[in-house]
Amino acid sequence: MPIDKVIINASPLILLFNSDLSFYKCSASLGIQTIGTGSLLVLAKKKKIINSVEQSLIKLKNSGMWISDTVIQLLKESAGE
């Protein structure tokens, strides 16, 4: 299973980016917490890493990622937009 990117920061946070369902199942079996792309964007907004969840979601959608308008609205609300 290829991993597109690995980020390790000063805390014990490790992010592995992969959209494969088997990745999520493997992570769960190892007790590793996973979050989706939308939740990651909300977290990035709260940490002031990005300015807008909506703009980031629109860029992803325009790049070919399928995201419903309902999900976009829910994520915007979660981010306080």
C-alpha cells in the first residue's frame, strides 16, 4: 500500500495520507486514529495553518475530488465559516 506523504511534527502526531479503504482498516486494527480530509482541513483552520476551509475544499473539488455541497456546508460550519 503506497503512502503518498508522511508528516511527523514535534508532538506524537503522525499523519499518513492515503485514500485506500484497506489503509483505514489497517490503522483501526492497530489502534491508530484516522481523520478524513475535511476534518484535517477544519483542524488546519483552527490551528491557523490555512485561512479558509471553503477555499481549500473548492480547490480539491475543482481538482476532481468528489465532495457534496452538503458536506462542504457541514465542514464550513465546523470551522466557523
